[in-house]
Amino acid sequence: MKKNNSNKFSRFFLALLLGVSISLSTACDQSSEPTGNDHKLELWTMQLKPTFNDYMNKLLENYKKDHPGLQIEWVDLPAKEIEQKTLTAIAGGKSPDVINLNPNFTAKLAEVGALTDLETLVSKETKEKYFENIWKSATIGGKTYGFPWYLSTAITIYNKDLFQKAGLDPEKPPKTFAELAEVGKTIKEKTGKYVFSPNFADSGKILEYLVQEGIPLLSDDQRKAAFNTPAAEKFIQFWLDLTKNKIIPQDSITQGHREVIDRFQAGETAVLVSGPQFLKIVAENAPQLYKNIGIGTQLSGNSEKIGVGVMNLVLPQSGKHREEAAKLAEYITNGSNQLDFAKIVTILPSVKEAAQDNYFTNLPTKPELNDSARKISAEQLKNATVLLPSVKKWSELSKIFDQYFQQAYLGQITPKEALEKAESEWNTILGNQ
């Protein structure tokens, strides 16, 4: 039954994308600016109501004061619904003017020409206000399709009590995968616990680790796979050995981030990589554990690359008022508004000036764990990047690699075979673009 439902959704998705493509043929005939008194924009966001009603309502009211006669309809949707509703709206020719989406879905819509290229609507001075690597997260084929809005960089959160029981320095969490393995061996021998539970069930997680290890995924022209190397084979074997030696759980291949968090809260693992907002959850769910928590910079590989999560504001190509929509999106994401937002929720701003505010750079006289986590997370923005590339058919490419990595993890094929099979399929897809 699940397979049939999946097939139905796939057909529905493809049909909607076809509808998107067809609807674009008439979009170019639409006016790009409001005319007369018809001055209305529609903004869709993701899971902000009711928690952030006050913030959003005030922000939009202030914008309307500077734009007399402008109306803004704010629609907030659950994360699980926004993609389907976006496809339906665009295919039906009734899309909103601005939509809050993640980079992965942004890329899917950009593939079929459903989004507006911002390069002609945004000045060089405006673009330079954002972190360069973050702005590029929505750039595909030389065109940019999203205003970066709020961000998050994960940090390393660890159980000091387990470190002490293992005879390890509780003030020195592992910074690299290699250090993680060494720490994990000691923790397993001394406490019987696991050091870490990688959420391999989440799409593209092993690919992120490869990038952090310094292993390129694509050739410079993005037309071929570049990961089939001895270094990649050794790195995949590294994770298989950690599993074999029970340094990480054997069921990691089926565990997503939610399960990984539960495991850490239960005291079964010593290290977790997650956003600073998780600390509040631990304080509520496991107060005894919270008393023994330490924090450090994001766990990475030899490249020392820091991954960042990005939420964008995009403009559908079929929108009637694209220039007005661009101004609204730029306003929502400006430094002042992002700083105000960051002070009421654990997020980071995509604008450099806001990230340099004292709120992120200085600690109070008696800092709490959340204060230190915020400072570490913000400091990482300078070197943070979206780890996975924005290329056409990325979801399909990622799924292919995950499939063969899973087979290697389960001992059905060797790491070398996994890389060779994934490389072959990637090259076929990339070569046809």
C-alpha cells in the first residue's frame, strides 16, 4: 500500500511540475507591477503562526506604513503541506507573490523555470549585505532564486558525565570524525555506551559527511560524479568499521534526527550534532542530563567545513508583482528585522551586519549554556556553507547514493562497488542535463 501511495504521489508531483511548466508560457504576458489601486501582495510562510504572530504582524504593518495603499495577505502553512500547495498554486496560475521555502525545494522549482531570477531585481549593494556563501545557496546555473532568510548552524553537544566516566577530558569534545572514532573507542571500552549515532536515514547525510571530509561530489563543471576515489572508499569503510566495532549503533542506517535526539536524551550516546535550540528541549525533557552538557563547534572532517541550514524567500515566476515582491522579501530579510527575529527564536541572520551585533558576539556577565551556544553558532557563519550542491535532479542523485551506501552498510556490496554503481548512475543523469 505504501508503495502504491508513493507512486501516486510521484505521478501527482510530475503532473504538477508539468502544469507549472505550461503555466509559465502565459506568465510572461502578466504585468510585473501593480496598477491603479490594485496594490496587494500575498506572502506564504512556513509554521510561524501562532508563535510569531506579533513579530510578523508588526513587521508587515511597518512595511505598509512606508507603502501607502499596499495590502499584504499573510498565509502560514504547515511544513508538510507547503510544497504540495505551492505546486498546486503555481500550476493553477494563482501563485502567491513571496513564498518561504527550503533550498532543496527551491531548486526543484527552479529546474522547471517556476521561480524568478533575482539577479535583475536586486542591486549589487543589496547582495553584498548577505553572507556570500549563503546567498549562493539558492544560485543555480548562474541565476539566483531566493533571498536567504533565517539560518542555523549545528553545534556539538556532548555528555560530560560519560566523558568523565571514560577518563576523558570533559572540556574537550571531538572536533573531527577521526577524533570521534578515538573518543568512541574509549567510551565503549570504559562505559559500554556509544559515542555517536549518525542519522544516516536522513537523505544526503553521508554525502554531507563526504564533503566535510574534503571529498568532492561533482566535477568542476558539475557534469560528472567526482566521489569515486580511494579517499571516499576509505571514508565509507571508516563508518562501516565504527559500526562493526559497536562504536556507533548498528541500526544507524535506519535512524533519523528525531531518533538520534531521543537516544542522546536517554544517555545512550555521548555526542550529538544539532542546533542550539535543542538545548531547551533537553532542559525540559532531561534536566539531569542538561546539568552535565558541554558544547563545542560543529563536528566536521578534514576540510573543517561547517554546514548551515537555510530558509529562503522565493518569488514565483507567475507572480503578478515581482518587483514589489522583491522589495517586500528584501525588507523581511534585512539586518534589523532579522536581528529582531533572532532575539525571540533560536535562529541566525543571513545578513552580515546583523550577525556582528553584540547579541551574537558578546556574552553576558554570567552566561548560560544557551548564550554560549548562540555565540559559537554565530561565529561559525563566517565559514559556513550549504554542503550539498544545487544541481538539477539533486533529490534523485542523493537517493541513488543513499541506496548504494545502505547496501554497503548492510554488507551486501563493498564500498568500492557502492561508489562505482553510484558514479555510473550519477554520470548518466548529469550527462543528460
